[in-house]
Amino acid sequence: MTITYSIQNLDEVAKKLINSSTHKTWLFEAQMGAGKTTLIKALAKNLGVNDMANSPTFSIVNEYFGDQGKVFHFDLYRLKNQEEAYDMGLDEYFTENVWCFVEWPEMAMDVIPDETHKVSIRIINEHTRELNFE
């Protein structure tokens, strides 16, 4: 599915993606500043999370609680290699049946389960993005 959107209709996009989902682990691919974290915040909000903070760049993972259970938000940008992912126990997060939104997944592909959705975001202009949801 391909969707062109702006920040004004982000909640509508989030609802559509959640309703189309067949997996709870989503991998986000986009350049820095494309809006990965902004979209993840909208997804979490639509899953009933009320206390969403910023991207977990420094902590690597943030855990939230919503109406539909736990939501994990990962930012793997600072990982140096797959070994660091295993050292932090990243693989254990994916054993629960909870929502997992992963930014910079290429840093730990051996740890991430096979059954995922891929979300790629491309900047069209300052206000518009194109999203591909697989």
C-alpha cells in the first residue's frame, strides 16, 4: 500500500495502517528527518498510548502502555553491530505478542523476526511524505 500524506492527516494514516496490519513488528526505513518518530507517535496514540515521549535514541528502546497493551519503540541508530543487539537482549523483546516499532532496523536484522511489516517513508517536499507499507 502506498499513501501520500501530510502531518494534518497523520492520525488517519496511522489508523489505516493499524487496521491493515497482520504483524505487530514494523520496520521503519527512511532518511534522517523524514518523520519516522512522528509517525510512530501517531501510531502509539492510536493504540491508546497517552504518555509518548521522544525517540529512544539514547536509551535505544522505550516501553509504553496503551489500550491494546505494550508498545515498544526502538531506535537502533546507535548500535555498532549485531552483537550489541544481542548483548542488550533485543531478541527477547520480540518474543512477546506486542507492538514493536523499529527505527534503523538494518543495525540488527539477525535479531528481528521474519514476520514484519516494512514501512518506508520518502520526503516529497517540506510538508508531504510518501509511505510504502508492505
